[in-house]
Amino acid sequence: MNRRKWIMLFGCIAIVGVALLTTVQLWGQTSEAQALTEGEAKERALDKYTGEIIETTKKDNEYHFVLKAETGTYLIVIHATNGDVVSITQQEKNNEQKPDGNSENPENPLTEDEVKAKISSQGTLKSIELIQSAESSSYYQAIVQRENEEHTLTIDPYTGKVTNSTKTSQRLLSEKEAVNLALEEVNGEVDDVDFIESDGQTPYYLIEIETDDEREATIQIDAYKKQAITVTWEEQEEDEDDS
């Protein structure tokens, strides 16, 4: 009787083991099936950026494509599973002018509206700013949203081409953190807090604080840079009957 029980026990263990092994194999096949092929990933890259892929490598779960375009050579990193663009970095810049004489005049950079039109396919624009640098050439910096992710773009101000794209990992400043920063600027009692977010402008907080001497200040806190931008004091009305 005991021997029969042992045989039945070993039989059950064997059946469970086979079932687990089959499940793992099927799961592995499904995961592999979901991953993009090199050709599919290359199509994703060329759908977003115009040029010729001259080099392809795969590292971990990412495809690395070297793309040759009119403005230079770029490294495009594509996620092998979901096909998202992880980053795009300019490796070499092409300074040669177009033979037809239609090259951009460096004395006349694109306007902000022209740049917005050129990057409209990159995602929903959150903010854009022209960065002037004495050490290097000026450039536009834009923040766009793609699905649930934000990306910071570096844009050539004369061609409107995206020269660098990085995923923004920085989170927005919370209301409590913004209030603490405002109180560091002006000591008093918080009277009102407003969060301002609009297209083409960096989101910010407006925080009103009343001081002990009954003065009122409005502090603007940048929600990305996590710092006070302006402090505005409300003008006190003079009492006309004050003698």
C-alpha cells in the first residue's frame, strides 16, 4: 500500500514538472516573438528620421543605428521590444552648403513658430526656448510629450533639424515642494497656490505669501528647474486720511 502511494506521488511530481517546463518554453517563445526584428526596428527609425542607415548594432535590448543625413551623422537608439526612440545623438555635423545655393543663411535663424512647425511630428510641444551660448552655437531647446513620456530636444536654429533627443527623467515639482521653496524666499503664511500649465511654456507655480507686517508677495516657481524665478511684492495703498 505504501509503495503504491509513493508511485502515485512521484507520478504527480513528474506531471507538474513537465507542465512547468512547457509553460516556461512557451513564455520564452512569446517574448521572443514580441521583440522587433532588425528590419522592423530600422523601419521605425527611418519613419521618424530621413537619411541612410550605414551601420547597425544590437546591445542588450536596444538597436543602435548610425544614420547619415544631409546635416550630418546621427546615432539613433531604438528599443527592441516596443520600438520607441530611446535617444538620438549627432555624431558628426555636415557644414557643407547645398550645391543649389539654398543652404540656410546663418545670419537669419528660424523663428520660434517656424521651429514649432518643423518639430510638430515629434510629439505634443510643452515648451520651447532659444538658448544663446557664448561658448558654442545657439540652439533651440524644446520639451515634447510622446504618450506618457517627455523628451528634451536640441534643435538646429537654422535648419530646424533635431540634433539630440533625450528622455526626460526629471519629474515635476510637487505643490508641497513648491511651497517650501517659496517660503525660503519669503517668510510668512501661504495665502494661495496656483499651478499654471500651457502649451509652449514651462509649467510653474504662483504662490501668494502674506508676511507678518501684512505685506503680500507672489513667488513664481519653475516646476522643472525647481527654483524661484520671480518675487513680486504687492504695492500697499497709502491711506489718504493718514495725517
